[in-house]
Amino acid sequence: MFDYQAAFSRNIGWVTDAEQDVLRGKRIAIAGMGGVGSEHLVTLVRLGVENFNISDFDEFEIHNINRQAGALLSRLGGKKCQVMADIARDTNPQLALNEFPEGISEGNVDAFLNNVDLYVDSLDFFALEARKLIFRRCEELKIPVITAAPLGMGVAFLCFMPGKMTYEDYFRFDDVKSEEEQLIQFLIGLSPAMMQRHYLVDASKADFKARKGPSLVMGVKLCAGVAATYALKILLERGPVIHAPYGLHFDAYRNRTKITWRPWGNRNPLQRIAFHVAKRVVLSD
């Protein structure tokens, strides 16, 4: 028989018994159950959170095995949403977990964010319209948002808090016209420090036009740790929270940590330079 207090007793000391009860009662929404999303879910379940809304319309494939928590030989071909729900419930059978296997759209975004205390962004990098939709609705509902991007052997982290700089004010998607340019805006906004660029050994594998790129399990695991730490701080209202226009980039390969600061977001002069450089690189033939 499952015993919540016994299962999460080793959390106590870093959190109090009362704080553990608070975490237990919170609801977290995670869109995307692939690389970072699957790790976010299993990490937050082990933190003791018991209420989740999760979404993904995709299936696990063989190329997911190098980094995705649900990519097991026994579950290849399985729907990511269902597989991760099963794994989560196998860890804590008391979970109140709502599945959105069709993905997120205008028709179900309100249900997805219903009674949610925190949104953890785990959508595919190229899922621009779905990300805009969810972030905009989170802003309207005053739901904090965190996003952790696995970049090489590191993590680039951003947080958007109610009443502070918004997602659109930071990324400035309306300042450019094409979808490709908006994706570049997203890239440079996620990673102003760009520390990972120094050790990419085969740039041909980062194919922006084909919408695919290399990703390592170390980056994914680091994302889960940073995101869960910020989830704890936000949900317990404990500890300093770095939020946009500030960001955090930690790269284990380069032994470096940098707190980034981009006032005016992608309208910052440094970001405008980065945009033109990145555009020449990623859209070149």
C-alpha cells in the first residue's frame, strides 16, 4: 500500500513537513512529454507534487531513446502522454493526473490550465503557435511560467512571473515577419549567452530548416533539476526567483554559469546584433 509520508520522507529537511503538504496540493501543467517534458514530470512527481495536467499528441520512437524518460523498448510506438501517465502513476498511484493526448489548442487551453498553479513549458522548439497560445493564456490567468532549454551539455532557463515582463515583451515576435525569423527570435531569447556554440562538433546536424537538431541526455537532466528547483521556490514562495528580462545559463561542459540580462528583451541592442548573426547562420544555404 502506498504511503505518501514514507515515500517522500527523504525530502524533509530540505523542505518542512508543512511545505511538503503544500507541494502535494499544487497542480502543475506540462505541455510536451518528450525530452524535457518527460523528465520534468518524473522529477516533479518525485518531489511529491500530486496534481498534473499533461499533454502530447506524439509517439515514442527509437531516436528518442538517448534522452527521453518514456522511450523504453517496451513502449516504442506508445503515445507519449499515456506512457508518461503510466510511469508517473507507477511512482505515485494517488496522482490526480489529467491527460490531453490531442495536444493543446484554442479549444482546450482553458481546460488544460484550469486550477493550475504553475506551467512548465516543454513543447518542441518549433511549436511556436502552441507556445504563444499557452503563454498568452498563462499571462491572462496570472499563472507563473518556467521554461528550461537543453542546449548541448547545459541548460538555459527563463521564468515569467505574473505582473512582470511578459513572454511577448521579451521575445518580441511581432517585430519580425516570417515564422523562421520568429524562431530565431525564440532561439536568441532562450540563450543570450550561447555558451553551447563553442563545442558543437558537427554543425551540419543542427539543421534549422529541417527542424531537427542534436540533443543530449545531460542537458535534459539538468533542465529537470533547474525547473523543479524553481517550481519549489515559486510554489512555496521561498527563495529568490530570477525572472525575465533576467535568465540563467549553466553549461557543465564549459564549467560556466551566467545570469543573463536583456532589458527590452529582443529589442536590446545586443539581441538585435545576435538576431542578424543567427539569421545568416541558420538560414544560409
